[in-house]
Amino acid sequence: MSETREILKKIRRLELRTRRLVNDALAGQYHSIFKGRGMNFEDVRAYQPGDEVRFIDRNVTARTGELHVKNFTEERELTVVLLIDVSASGGFGSVTLSKRELAAEVASLLAFSAIGNNDKVGLVLFSEGIELFLPPKKGRSHVLRIIREVLFHEPRGRRTDLAAALDFLNKVVTRRAVVFLLSDFQAPPFERPLAVTARRHDLVAVPVVDPLEEALPDVGRVTLEDAETGEQYEVNTSDAQTQSAFRHAVAKRRDALAALLRRFGVDAIALRTTEDYLPPLRAFFKTRERRLARR
């Protein structure tokens, strides 16, 4: 019983924090950068100077003898899908938050932004297979379940298979959606399904990293264990060559991911467990706003 109370308190704290951030920091921006699926016909009205000729309703114009145009409203309702990596490497965090806890906060923020805009939100949790799928729905109770699952789901798998997760998404979400992919992207190649997903959906990659994954601390000889495979390696972290090789490998993987995302036109929001996630989110929203304004 006490464990259940603690879980509920944690979910409630996260709800209050992210709701406040949605209202104070991201108000209006979510609505402005994600577009609905198209335009809905609403009614016919008399022509006014400046109306586009292509919207003239020829039937009503012929019947009344006066120019009339079709009036459309934007179809605002979106489907948002949170595609979240829950493999074993997500449990790593060198300071306060693990990568998975950071992903949960950001997912909560995005989910409350979506329902505040009357959009549907769905969830896919994955590791080396699909762990959980919650079909897109509206409402606070649905978002609270999403938060609970992201925070407390016990994964069956330890490794990461991004290709399988993207393939699954493309099968179950058939209409265009805004997809946030939160992962550390430590996975085998996933180029083909990424290309398909980027074509079908508005895909936003959210790489989540911890600083200790990018630079080895100088602490002498240590035994490192791969969280996903269980393999152990003895490393001399004080060795300059080892330090250089590690930094080079990290930079190479980071640059390869960035190039892959650019190739398929996928936006990215890079997050770090030791830094406030609001500035990168705001920067992403502003960049999108400017890009849309130029169109």
C-alpha cells in the first residue's frame, strides 16, 4: 500500500511540474508549430476582395448570380505518439536523473501539451522488442497512465532495437502523426525504417545522453559493464590514448547519428541528464516557428 502511495505521489508531482511548464513556458508554441492533417470545408459565403479565385463555388455562384467562395477551417486535431526506449542503458544517470527519468519528464511535458491542444496521445515502449502499446486517446486520465507506464514499466528486454520499434509504429499508426522518438540511440542500424517513418510521419528525434557516456573520468583502472549485454571491460581511464580513443568513438557515433537524421529531414532535440531540458525544447519550437513562417 505504501509503495502504491509513493508511485501516485511521484506521478502527481510530475503532473504538477510539467503542467506548470506547459502553461508558463510553452503556452501557444506547441499549437503554432504542429499542423493538422488538412482543411475542412465549413460553409459558403459571399466573395470578398482578396479571396482566392480557386475557392469560388461555381454551383452556388451560378444559382445565386453572385460570386460565392468556399470557406475552410484547418483540421487542428493531431495524433501524437511517444516512442520511448526503455532498454537497460536508460537506467544510467551520473548525477540526479537517469536517462529514463529525463525521458519521462519530457514525455509528460509533451503529453500535457498535446491534450491541452485537444490532441490524441499514444505510447510505444520498446527495448529489443515492443514492451507496451497504448493507442492514441485524449484526456488527463490517459496521460496519467502514460506517465505511470514510462516511469514504472518493468522491461522484459535489455537491448535496443530501434528498427523493430519503427517498423511496429509504421504498422499500427496508419494516419500521419507527430512522433517523438526518445532514446540514447545505442542500437544496431535502423536506416531503412527511419526513412519510412520520416516519410509517413512528422518525426522528431530526442537523443538523451549522460555526460559520463561522452568522456571518461580519470579514476585509474576500472571495470565497466555494458548495461544491455552484461559484457565487462577493464579500462585504464588514466591512459591518454584510451581517453582519446573513447572521445573519438563518441564523436564519430554522434556525428553519424546527426548526419543520418539530416539525410531524412528529421528534426532533433538533444538532451542531457545534467542540464535543464527547457532551453533545448524552446530552441526547437522557435526554430520550427521561423521555418514555418518562411514557407
